[in-house]
Amino acid sequence: MRPARPLALLALLALLAPLAACSGAHSARAWATSVCTTLEPWRSEIGSLATRTQQQMDTATTPNQAKDNLTRLFAGAEDASERARAGVAKAGVPDVDDGQQIADGFVTSLSSMRDAYAKAKGGIQGLQTAPAETFYQQVTQVVAQLQADYEASGLDTSKLNSQELQAAFDEVPECR
């Protein structure tokens, strides 16, 4: 009778091969493509929401209308930021030096942006709409805090010490 070891070894190797392929590390170019593909719709939506927020601030509406509109706008930005965060997390880790740290930086930044919008949404929801003048002053304060929180959450790309990843971001069409 022949030993079953070679067959068992082949079966084990067959099971491990797909796991190795799913290690989460992607070439710098593939990772940059995935990240930029995820971030482009987010950037567009955030830009659109920012424009609508400014229009809302400039348009004479009732405090109740402004409160509802701003709450929806910030909720939309929060949702868009979460989708972007999830998409970047799904991109995995670039196969470059400090790849995990770089990927974590992107995800953390998007998480902070999401949280800034959630905080602004909550701030608006908590405002009393009367008197109107006080409401609009407080809206201005919430928006100023959002801007500060948003700026603080930004990713410092000057700390991307991966020349390979920087080149990938410069070269892939999705990032232009």
C-alpha cells in the first residue's frame, strides 16, 4: 500500500495557494488605482455638498428649512466619507515599504473626515431654530468647527516616503 502523504501534501498546497494570493498586499500601481477610483466619486460628492452648503448659507430660508437642508447635506457627506473609507480599506495594503502605515493613514484620515461631518450633523440637529439670528450665528460656528475638524483630519502626503507609490499616483490615469 502507498502512503497517503503526497496526496495530503498536494491537497494542503492547493488550499494554501488561494490564501497566499489574498494576502492583502497589492502592487503600488494597483493600490493607487484602487484608491483613486474610490476617492474620485467621493471628491466630487464632497465638492458638490460643499457648494450646496455654501448656497444654503447664502440663501434666505427659514431656520427650519436651513436646519433640515444642512442636516441632509452633512449626513450625505458623512455617508460619502464612510463609503470612501470602506473602499480604501478594501484596497488593502500597498506592497511598498511602510505599506501598512500608509494604508492606515488613508483610512484614518477618511474616518476622521466622516466623523467631522457626523459631528457637524449632530451640531446642526441640536440647534434651536428660534430666534433666527441666534440660529444662524450658531450654524456659522458649527460650520467653522467642521472646517477646522476637516483640515485636522487631512492626510499629510508629504510623509509618503514611498517613491514607488508616489510614482504610481503620478502615473495611473485614475489619479489624474
